[in-house]
Amino acid sequence: MSEEAGSMLVVYDDPSDQRSLSLDDASSTEESPDETRLSLETTNDAIPYIGQRFATHDAAYEFYSEFAKRSGFSIRRHRTEGKDGVGKGLTRRYFVCHRAGNTPVKTSTESKPQRNRKSSRCGCQAYMRISKTTEFGAPEWRVTGFANHHNHELLEPNQVRFLPAYRTISDADKNRILMFAKTGISVHQMMRLMELEKCVEPGYLPFTEKDVRNLLQSFRKLDPEEESLDLLRMCRNIKEKDPNFKFEYTLDANNRLENIAWSYASSTQLYDIFGDAVVFDTSHRLTAFDMPLGIWVGINNYGMPCFFGCTLLRDETVRSFSWALKAFLGFMNGKAPQTILTDQNICLKEALSTEMPTTKHAFCIWMIVAKFPSWFNAVLGERYNDWKAEFYRLYNLESVEDFELGWREMACSFGLHSNRHMVNLYSSRSLWALPFLRSHFLAGMTTTGQSKSINAFIQRFLSAQTRLAHFVEQVAVAVDFKDQTGEQQTMQQNLQNVCLKTGAPMESHAATILTPFAFSKLQEQLVLAAHYASFSIEDGFLVRHHTKAEGGRKVYWAPQEGIISCSCHQFEFTGILCRHSLRVLSTGNCFQIPDRYLPIRWRRINMPSSKLLQSAPNDHAERVKLLQNMVSSLMTESAKSKERLDIATEQVTLLLSRIREQPISLQVGRDISSINRNL
């Protein structure tokens, strides 16, 4: 080693590189003056070579990085060398393969446990060395060493982009992500939106979901333990104000919040009537803390979403899901739903089989369909829309045999026999395809309209996520807003004049009992029933369309017991009688639909005023809400005839005169102003 080399100061960028093999060995390509060329003048140079020159060391790094990306690896800055004490700065720099060096063994301590992540480093010797020179006057950097021999496999172009060095989020994308985070959408949804905006195939953004989560976490440098304490404090404060508010939580071995679930008094009351079919949506995360979020929702008698409960979990394991399901059952006094719809989560499926063994478990079709673009778009190309239309046709079939035959034909026609997503869909078909689910009650939640309604409902909970403790309040505000909106929509439905289309006594009878939403569904079937013929057979009736000579549905009717059933299973599936059963009832001179086929969950439900008054709480805001409900009932009942409307108008006018004579307290005035602002 020369005296000049001996006086070099060696600075390592990473302590682990100190144990790597020398990169100045004889196996590398050394500088040859005859081969010296200035790379800035020859832009087609794709491979580094000895003597190649760059204006700056950053330019050399960028060039080698681009070469590495094309070749299937990435690079990092290895070490720098400079004159000691003479102020000339850096004179030599090394860039090495990302797998160069070996990871040092870390000594673990009890106070600071190690993560023991697997290292990608394997002692690779590929490198490029550049040296600073002033041979031509102006300082420049020249390649003085280059080795391109790797002791590991190089990645394919579609794999190399996932290396950390090539995963970058631009400032524009960061701003877009933060804007999306404020709207409350999940990281997965952010990725799909940005793929659409940039017109790239799913999975081809220059960053991953993990990168986005890390970015969001870096913008929220909050203390998780302090946030957890605030959340528990918030729940306890709500419990003090409202004894009917319910919440459960668990702490881990370090006394930190692990899981939490909660439900409101109005939710448990709604569940008692409308908890027969429930969606448990676990496809979202609380972005601020990267916590899985689970929301229980259902459909009320007016076809609108209703909130049942919410949970935040540490992870998505069988243990966590089992705890959440137990907590939910505790809130609902042990009453399990008839049917529960979830995402395709294996751990949740296992937990449900243990905690709700009598509940029918099915997959939400809209959660499955949302994944189709990333699964099939690139595979099918221009045929994707045709395939999707055929999928929906098979999904809506009534016969299992027709579904099985159609699925095989679809897989053959579109060349998807061995596609793993198709294989997985088929293996789980009994959990999502309607031919397998029609004998189970789903309250119409498989329809496109209801799925959009439920999704929009859930999005309100995810909007403007800030502090963890505030999330409980945000959910409460969203539920309260939905309750008020629902009351307005209910009133609008009830004020609409019901238009009878068939003139049948069954129609007019059902119109007085069912909500407008449910009645419209029944009315559709009554209109269609007129196009069907019924034939008496040995053990019931055969009902088919008047234009068909074969096929049909088999209907069993026992007039004495008031029991009727159809092989199409529509009543079991939706709670609304089918056209086939209605045709048989009409043929049998039945003028009213049997009471059991007008389910309570689809009826107009109005609690008597006396019962409302007996259960009225002392809190002023709650009493105002109670009055709103009574006014809603008053409007509904009054609109049913001119006589009722006249009486209501007269009495309300007198009542208003008496009320205006009463004094207003200052505090109540403030409460009224606050309530009006929230409406």
C-alpha cells in the first residue's frame, strides 16, 4: 500500500459493511488509461466501464442505479474515502449491490427486545468504485473499479420494482394520499384509486400498501399508549352520561390496549328487531394507527342501514375475532343473528364457527367483486366486462345444477381453468353464490342498491380520522346523523300516497301493514303473479309462467294451518312472499296474506305514546329526540285520511298556542340552539 493510500481516512456508511470482503481485490476490473472515455459525451453507454467519467458523484450513483434496475438488483452507497487533515474532501466512493456485506449479530437485551428480521445480505461482491480527479482542469469523477459478479439470483423486471430502493412516493402522491386519508378510505382503496388515476395495472404503482401505511404513520407521530388511555377515558365518560352505552376492552401483558368494542343504546334496540341478518365488515383499517376496524350493520324495515356495533382490534387473528364476536353477543344479550355476511377472511370464518355455531355464515358479494379488477383485468383484457356479466348471471341463478354447469362453461370459454382466483371462488361457492344461499334470510343485502347504501353508511365512520379517542365520537355523530336522516326518509316514505296496482284485497291489506319499502317489493310480486298459472298436483301446486309448457315452481299450501311454501325459497331469502305463492293464495280465494308472512321486521312499527313517555329519559336532548319520534308518528298517522289530518291540524294548532305561553329558560335555550345546529 502506498503512503498516499495509507493516509486515506475510511468512513463506513453502515457498521455491517466493516466485515464485508475487500472490494479492491484482483477479481475486479481495474482502470486502464487507454479505455478512458467521458460518459457525458456518449449517452448510449448502458454498462459501467473503467475510465467512465461523471461531473458529480451523484450523477455516477444515478447511472449505476439505473443499470442495476435494468439488471435485476439495487445498490447502496458503501463507503467513502478522503485525505486526512488537508481539506480536500472526498476523493473516492464505493457503490455496492444491496446484498453486499453480512448483517452483524445483534445482542438482545431484556429492556429492548430485537425484532430478528431476516436479512437479504449475502456478501455479494458486485460494486462500482469512482475516484475524484482534476486531470483535465475541472474536477470530475472517474470509474476506477467495477465488478458485476453476483452470488445470488437477479430479479425479473416485474420483481425488481418491489425493492425498497425503487419504491418511492413523490410529493404529489404524498399530498394525494393525505387527502384520501382525510376522507377515511382504506389504504387498499387509495391504491386502487391511484392506479385508476395514473392508468396503471393493479400492483404497478412505484410504492406498496406498506409504504403508504408507513407514510401515514410518519405524519401521525402520536404516542399509542397515551392515545389508548384517552380512548378508554372517552368511553368511560360516555358511559357515565349514558348508562346504556356498552363497551368492552382487553389489555395485553404490558397493560396496553389490545382490543376494544362498543355499542349504543339505540343500536341494541334496533338489533332486537332487525338483527336477523348482519354484515360484519372488517375490510377497513383505522388509518391513523393501522388497526383493523370491524363494523356491524343491518337493514331496518324501511330498507335503510342501521348501526349495531364497532370494534378496533390489535390484529386479524382467530383469537382477536373470537373476542370481538363474544363482546358483540354480550352487547346483544346473547342473541346471535340468523345470518352474518363477512369478507373472505379465513381467521374470521374459523372464529364464527366457534362463537356463532348456529348462525349461517356467507361472504359479502360486493367485497368479492371489489377485488375483480386486480384479479382478472390484466388476465382477461378486453373480455373482462363480458366475463363479469356472465359471472353476475351465474351468481343470480336459482338452481345449483344450472350454476355448476354454467361455471364449467364459463371457465372453459374464458380460459380460466387453472386461474387461482377462479379456483378459490369455486371452492367457496356455497358461501357467496345465491343458488346455495336462497334458503337463508339475507334481508336483501346482496342487491347492488343495498350494498352501495351500506358502503356509503360505513364510509361516514371512516371520514376525517384524527385521534384514536375521537373516533368513538365520530362514530356516534355518524350514527346520530344517520338516525336523523333515516327519520326524514321514513317520514317521506310514509307521506307518499300508496298506489295500488292490482286491486286485489291482498294488496290493499298488505299496504296498511308493511312499510312502503317492503310493500313495494311485495307489490312487484303481486303484479307478476297475474302472469302465472297454477295447477293442482298430488302434494301441492305447480306454478309456472303462462307462456311455458314445462318447468315451474312447486308450492305447498295448508289453508287450515295458514302455511305456504315455495321451492324458489324467496320468502326464506327476503321475507317477502314470491309470485308463485301469491298466485296460489289468489287462486284459493285468500283475501289476506297470512299474518306469519308479513314479518314484524318489515312492518310499520310505532311505539304507543304512553310507552314512549314511560321510558323517556331525563336528559333534555334525549327528550327532544323522543318528541321528534312522536311527531314523526303523528305525521304518519295523520296523512292516512283527510279526517285524521283535519283533527291533527286543529289539535296541534291549539297545542302550539299553549306551548308558546310557557317561559324559556336560558340553559334550555342554549340546548335548543345546539340541537338545531346538529340537525
